[in-house]
Amino acid sequence: MFGPLLSAFLLLSELAYDPEVRSAMWRLLEDTRYGFAETEEAMFIVREGDGRLSFIRWTSLGIPHQARWMGAVPKGAVAIAHTHPNWRWRPSAVDERTARSSGLSVYVVTRDRIVRTNGGQATTVVRGEWQPGRAN
């Protein structure tokens, strides 16, 4: 009875389908040479009190395979998005632990995928061409 309605809700609630979120994720990817760099870029996705989304970029470490946030998780944070090199599109064990311990979804962004983990099995939410402004 609720199958189609629930599916529609889940589709609308997926952050990676929001055009502003995609644009912010794309900017992370640009800063890693579109997934060809070994470094990672990251941000919090924050839901403001009025329902709008905002983004808080993490300071870039410039260290291969690492992104780190120092300090408290910002108020209203609903997810973390970060890049991986294109060949490493799956969330790492650290990503899974981070999702479990923080209660936030963790998105891994590469050139042809956006993958989400909530601490368990990863879900590919976007696969293929996803550049904002282009037909998917």
C-alpha cells in the first residue's frame, strides 16, 4: 500500500539529488582534479533552521587519502561529503565508523559515482554522468 509513496519520499529526501548539494559536491571534486588527485576534500552538509541547506568546507590537508575535521560537528549537520580518488569509490572502514559514531550519512564522491554509507552497507545513489547542469 505504501510502496510507491515511500519510494517517492525516499527519492525526494536523497541529498545527492538536490541540485545545490550536487553543485557543492562537484566543487569538491574540481579541487581534486576531478578525482585524479590522491588528496581528499570534504564538507558538512547542514540543514539550517529554515530548512535551507548550507555547506561547511573542511580545511584541506593536502595529504593523500585523508580529510579531517577538528572541532565539534556543526549544529544542523545532516551529512558529510568527501572525495576519493576515482578508483576508490567505495566508502572506507573509517567512513563507515564515522557514519556510525556521528549518526551522519557519509557520502563518497568520485567522477562517476556518489556512494552513501550510514555505517552499514554502502548504497550507490548516483552512477554515471552526474555533472551539474548536464543531462543525466
